[in-house]
Amino acid sequence: MRFRPHLCHFVALCATLLAPVLEAACPAEGVLTVGVVPQQSASELAQSWIPLLKEVSAATGCEFRFATAPTITEFEKRLARGDYAIAYMNPYHYVVFHQASGYQAFAREKDRRLRGLLVVRSDSPVTSVQELDGREVVFPSPAAFAATVIPLAELKKGGVSVKPRFVASHDSVYLNVSRGLAVAGGGIERTLEAIDADVRDRLKVIWRSAEYPPHAFARLPTLPDALGRSFVDGVQAVAATPQGSSLLKQMGFKGLVSAQDRDWDPIRALDIRVLDALLAEPAPAR
């Protein structure tokens, strides 16, 4: 992505203003990987995150580089290994990998609460979750918090037994349902809003969950607190430009605000155990 001259002047000014903080924040080894949970395909995520992280890098002086994984399950394995310097992960992932790998939350999306959805085709006769009893329903992965864990728990509580089938991402869920390959599927509001309009228009929501804390931005424990603050400052600086604001809007983001570990205590209170088996696996040899 090429920067327009006036944007370059702006981010250069931001970098100058933030310089005292950045001396301590940017690690000497340079590149910082930002791992993004693969709710969408890697190519779609890259289209949004690479330009954003380039601008945040210019604004902060740190080099942030986009990374993801081919599936959510593989993303979880990489979180367990601490492969990402910074990770954008769902709230259940954060609770698990804060404990297992030491990831420390420093930010969350501004003005966002997380809600799970169940969708069917727009022309489907299904109008309630009770009509899903005994049928196959697609979900992104076993530990996708609002798109899988919460819907399955609520269905079970309501006496509805479904046959879950796991696909690669939220986008895969929507495509399966829109093409008639599954009667229903789980997702979240942000990814449904972000999917191509021709897919979204072929879907209808039949159920929404309660609201929960949103995804977390978290850093490895070996990195300084100042790095998280710099990242948030950089996103806020970029968001103040027309180009940056447009990028965030395309991602369905309103911006970032600082956060603390206790913001995800409501998730801990649910005592979800879906990833216990993964955490029990022996660490791979390096």
C-alpha cells in the first residue's frame, strides 16, 4: 500500500510525539507478529490487516507484521506455543491463553459487545431453534466462543440436540448455509456484517445470544506494557485520518480502547472447558 503525502506527514508527526514511549516499547529484534484469529479466510484478513498494520507501524516506529493460521484450531495451537507477539483472539481464547501462555490483554474494540448468532437461509422455513433438533448445524470450530460454545450451550439448555459440523471459519459457515449445504450455522454480528453482501442477503438470523466482552488484543508477557499502549495510540492516530477511518470501517471496527485482564472475568465465570484436551497435549520439541 502506498501512503498519500498528507497521511505520511501525519504519521511522521505521531511517531515524533510518541518517541519517548517507543524507545522502551519497541524490541531490539524488530518485527512483531500480530496474530489474528482466522474468522475469515487468510486472504480476506490480509486485505484489511496488512494496510492497517503498515500505518500503525509508521505511526509508532515499531514494525508490526500480520499473521494468522489456516484454521482456528491451528491458531489455538500457535497461541499455546506463544508464536505471536500480539494476538487478536476471542474472549474464551484470551482467558485460556492468559493462563496457559501468559498473554496479557491491553486493548479491546471500542463500543463492541460480542453476541453469537444462528443463521439459516433467507428462504428457509426454519424460524426457531427448536426446529433444529436432530439436524446438522455448522460452526467455525469447537472453541469459537460466541459462534460455537455459547450457541451449543444454549441449545442444550433448551433441550435442542443438534449434530455439529466444524468448518474452517465464520465465512465458511455463512457460505455453507447460503448454498444449502447446512440448515443452519453459528456466527457473530461483526463477521456477518463483513461477509459479501450477496452472501449476507441470502441469510437470516433466527437467534441471538446475550452480550459478552469482546475479543482481546493481548501481548506476550515478555513484552513491556508500553508496547501495548503504543499499539493502541498508533491505531487511534491512524483512525483519526480519513484513510485510517475507512480501513477500520471496512473491518467493522470503531477503534480500540485500553483494557485490563479483569475485563474478561465474566468469561472466566462461565468455566468453559472446551480446550482442556489441547492444553493437556505435550509441548512439541523445538
